[in-house]
Amino acid sequence: MKTRKHEANLISFQLLLNSKNQIISELKHVPEKDIERMFGKEEAIILGTLIERARVKLEPLHNYLQKEVNAL
């Protein structure tokens, strides 16, 4: 029997420290084509807009932190 998930990670930002003491900035999001496939048309429009707006804010932070880590 398949169980349905009750949550979906649509976009995430992490600042990680791995076992080699490397600092990693990570930004992930659901591709637009998958949103349209997984959700209804109205939901996909809303979620796609929210993800895009979050990306506009998070990508500069992600890029800035990657440059800072590389400079250290």
C-alpha cells in the first residue's frame, strides 16, 4: 500500500559544515516542470510564483556565501 506524503520541500537553503570541515552553501528547489506535474493548475501557479520569489531573495545570499567561502 502506498502512503501519501503530507509535506513537500519546495525550496530550501542550507549552510553546511561537512566531515572534511568544508563549508557548503546549498540552494535547492523543485523544478517548474515538476510543480506543474505534481499539483493542480491553480496550485502550480501559486507555488511556482512563491518559489520564484524565494529564489530571487535566496540566490544572491547563496552566491555571496559561496564567494566568501572560496576567498577564505
